[in-house]
Amino acid sequence: MKFVEISKLFSLNKSTYVNLRWIAYIGQIVAILVVQFYFKFSFNYTICIAIIFLSVLSNIYLQFLIKDNQINNLTSSIYLGFDIIQLGTLLYYTGGITNPFIILLIVPSVFSSQYLKIKSSIFLVALSTISLILLTFYYQDLPSPGNLHFHAPDYYLYAVPLSIFIGLIFLVYYGVKFGEENRFRKQAYDQIQEIMAKENELLSLGGQAAAAAHSLGTPLSTILLTAKEIKKEYGKDQKLSKDLDLLVSQSNRCSEILKKLSLSPNIEDEFISSNISLSEYINEIIDSFKEISKKKFLVNLDQFKKKIKIHKSAEIVYGIRNFIGNANKFSKNKIEVLLESNEKETCIIIKDDGLGFPKDLIDKNKLGEPYIRSKVTGEISKYGFGLGTFIGKTLLEKNYASVNFENINENGGAMVTIKWKNKDLKNI
């Protein structure tokens, strides 16, 4: 299953959930035993122990008989619903709405809001609300000393479930929102992993091709030289001469093929360029776009004074290529790339003559976040959900860069500024 498909699943981690339930059951048992035997408050504690025992059995079943590491949405909803009913039943025998532990009734709903589907959260919120209402009107007395009877005024008694309900809605709403944002961000990060895995695979394949070209160059030259020498000696034999000509021609053909496979065919020993400057990065990327685009690309190196050599990185190549690709996509006729550097900083500025970034996104600093959608109607089909920008920004920031987005002027034109401190650039 792909990274992205996994990130869309709604589920609970079984081991985490099981451990949380064990903690809850231990807390419940300790509370009951302390109230009964230490404070000596009389209440029907045997029924409470029996309820907890049944819950413990369900947790043992979950831990040992369900083999999945991730509990699916339906099973999770059933277990969390059971937890609400179990806790509600305990609270019925121990004071109902007057029990200070009533606040724990909202925990399963809040827990589900971050990990399960919205329908599951709605179901659990409804179940918690029903439990709160029932425990407000139906419950046994709160355990207390024999000479003390706890009584709260009705307006206070009814305010408690109301306040808990408001807190429940508030926390579940934010849990759903944060959970949704986390899933989107995880999905985006998973796509980065998938893309970079492909990039590294291609880079590795290119390295292997270069290594093969380099390694086979010497024996191929030997074969070619030997064939020519044999032809000089036995060239008068027409049948043998034709075979030698074929051998020489095929050797030359192999040599040309190996040169095409090589990343740096003109370098004999260090055939893979491991240390290059950003200007070489830019030139490689621009050349690849010139083959597929009719638009005009301008590269300005006038202010590129400090040329720092860095290790070749698929992440940097992909990040810069992404923003140059966006400029090519949205520009009208021209894309300009400026490289600037001094003793402290190195900067890449990518400009285009298109419409610029959507105003509603750039004003709210939303650019660089995954799964965002502009409300601007012009060329909306091109904008997408910002995933490419998020990936490019994330990859470059991972390599110590800062990325800034702005519009050149009111008439349009987008500008992306990628900046490194020279001390950080040297560490790549």
C-alpha cells in the first residue's frame, strides 16, 4: 500500500489505546477501594468492581485476540462507545452528575475526534450527551460519611452538565479540525517520501549507468585497439576484414551508447560530479525545461560572487525545479532566475511575468501549506491544492533554506526567494 493511501486511514493505534484503558481501569479500582476502605464511605462497590472486571475482559480480548496493530474506524467507535457506557454506569452508582469525575465522560469523544471519522465523533458526542442528561436526573447518592448528605441547588446541578456539554463540543470541534489538518499534512509528507524515493531511485540508476560507462570504457577501448591491429595484419583476407570492420563499428557504437549513459562522459576518474555550485544546479534545471517549453528563460549571474560547492542533492534539485516549473506554468512569456551571493548569504530569486500569487493566499500567509485552495476564479484550474509548493518548500527548508513568496507588483508577476546562510550551505 502506498504512503498516501495509508495516511488516509482513520484508525487507532491498538497498543496506545489498550495502555490508556489499563491506566483508566487501575485508576477506577484505586478510587473505589480508597473510598470504600480508607474513607469508609458506604456505597455499592461490588457492582462497580464487577463493571470494571467486565471492562478488563474486553481489554484482554482487544490486546490478545485482535491481531491488527491499527484498530479500524468501526471497531474503534464500538470500543469508545463501550467506554462511555461503562464510565456512565460507574458514575450512576457513585453520585451521577455530582461526582467530580464526571468530566472524564468526554474523554472518549475528544480522543476519537482526532483519529476517527466525523460520523464516529458525532455518534460518541451524542452518546456522551445522552449519558450526561440521564446522570443529571437519575443516579444514586454520592458516597459520603453517614452524617453528611451532599446536596447541590438545582441551578448549580443543571449548570454542571451544561458546562461539560459546552466543553465537549468545543474540544471535539478543535480535535476534528486539528486531526484533519494533521492528516492532510501527514498525507503531504508521505507524498514527499514517495517522490523522493523515486528521485533517489533515478539518481541511483544514473550513478549506476555512469559507473558502468566508466568501468567498461577501458576494456572496450582495448577491444577496439586489438581489432584495429588485427585488421592491419590480416586486412587482405576479405572475409576476415568484413568481420573486423563489423567488430570495430559495433565497438564504436557501444562507446557512443556508454557516453550517453554517463552523467559526465568527459571525466575519466571522477565521473560523478558530487560537488557543484548553485549556478550549475540552475543551468542543469533550466536546460531540462528548455527542451519542453517555448518560453524564454533568463539566468542572471552578475551578483553571484561567492560560489560555494555543495554535494549534489536530489532534494535541492527537486525543490528548485518545482518552483522553476511553477514559474514556467504560470508565466506568459518569460522566466527570470537571479543568483546573488556575498560573504554571508546566497540567494536564488525566481520571477515570472504571470498573474502572480493569488491575493487571498499570499495575504493570509497560506502559501507553502498543503491542500489549500484559492478563491480567485482566474485560471483556477492551474492553481491546484498547493501540494507542489508545500513539497518544494519543505525539501528546501530541510536543507537549511528559507523560502519567501511575494508578488512583484499589482499588475502581476510572482517572485520566489530561496535564501541560505553560507555557513549552512557548506553543511549540505
